[in-house]
Amino acid sequence: MALNFTVERQLGSNTVVSASYIGSLGHHLLTVVEAIPGNPALCLSLSQPQNVSPGTPACGPFGGNLVYTRADGAVVNGTRNLAGFPNTIGTDGYFKNMGNSNYNALDLTLKHTSGRLTLLASYTYGKSLDWSSNLQEQVNPFNYRAEYGVSDFDIKQNFVFSYNYQLAFDKLLRRRPPWTDDPLLRNPYGSPHHAHADI
């Protein structure tokens, strides 16, 4: 579901400003869920060095298939025994249409035209939230909603400036459409990218 509400106002004969609310809501998005999750309580009981025999590993992330030896000498063949499978099977995810996402933003735009020159500036302040930003991320199999947070691709603020100038070659060569110069400057804030110009 998408929603866009815009208020536009003309200033003088050549300038237009607009303010927009942009929103979207996604349900039943494709998500990866662990088919054979490890037992978190069992892993927690094996996570401290004093709970396992000296020189043997303690349980932690990605340790569901390891063999652990308790301090009393008892052997635990992995933590993936919820379904009765041996620890040799390993991790296995399956796809499920259960993800949710939403996006909300305020967009401010200014456009000015003067003869052959058109200037366009736009600023967006927004936020994207979801359960899983891509299919490489498995959600928590015991509490899906615990994964809800800021999307990996969220760009909180974004400023874009561009201009279009119609070059006078069309009069010289009597050719349509006119030749143009269209550079673009984009400055996203809150992402790992920096300002750059596409010319």
C-alpha cells in the first residue's frame, strides 16, 4: 500500500514549491526463517567457561552444530535438537511470506524555470523500518517481531539538486529536440555514501 499527499504552491510566474507526505506499508514480504533453530536455553547453559570442561568450546553465535562437554563430563551434541535432528544437519532456512515494512517521509521541492534554464532542488526526511532488509538476513525463529527496526538501506535525509539547460545548438542546427546539459548533485545523509556529482 502506498500513500502520497502533496501540497503545491506557485510563487511568481516561474517558481513552484511543494511539500509531500510519502508513505508505504508492506505485508507478507518474503523472509527467511531458520528451519532447525538451536535451543537458546541449552546454548545459554553452555555459554560460560565454568559450565563446560576446560579446553572445550563454550556455546555462542553460530555454534549450534558444535559438540560441547559439560563441566560434569556429559556430552551435548549441538543445540539443534528441538526437532530431534542430529547436529550434522546444520543450519537450513526456508522462505515464508510473513515480513512487514513501512516507510514514511516528508519531501520538500523547489522548481524554478527561467528561459532555457530549469533549477530543481529537493530535500527528503524519511525513515524505513522492516523485519528483514534482504534475503540474507534470517529473522529470529522464536520471536519474529524482535527483528523490527531501521532498514539496512534507510537514508534518513537526502538532498538532490539538478539543473537543465537547453543549449542553443537547436537554433544553429535547426534540430529538435534541443541538446541539454543535465548535471545532478546528490547528498544522502545517514548512509555510508558521500556527496557526489553525476555529470
